[in-house]
Amino acid sequence: MTLGGFKSGFHAQKVPRSEAKWEQFLICNHDCPDIIQLVSHVSGEVEFELCLIEAARMGKVLLEAAGVTCENASRTEEKHT
Ligand SMILES: [Zn+2]
């Protein structure tokens, strides 16, 4: 399992909700005005999109899966600087 795949394979961009590729599949009942899209570097296509609130939740889940809490993530960053 590599956590570096995200950095090398995708970039994230924020777009207005009206530009969602799959608005009908968007899991959002908060009326978020903007969404985050993950664009594959390989295909150049939007592979995944989610609203800002879900993105924040997902980020937390990813960090938890990696055994990193927001608190010690920032501590790790400090170590590198
Ligand atoms: Zn939302």
C-alpha cells in the first residue's frame, strides 16, 4: 500500500458545483456551492468528485487509515521543516 499514489496520479481542483461531471452521483445534501474533483494525470479525466464537506471527511478518514491524526500530522510536517 502506497500513500504516495495520490500525489503522483491525481491532482485535485475546486470547481463550482454547476461544473460537476456527475452531479447526480454527488453525495451532498448540504448545498455546497463548490466541489473538489480528482483528475487523473494518466487520462486527464475527472475520476472522482465530492463536495467540500465530504472532502474534509474523506481526508480525515484517509489520515485515520494511515494511523495519522491531524494533530500528529502537523507535528510530522514540523519535523520536516
Ligand atoms: Zn456538501
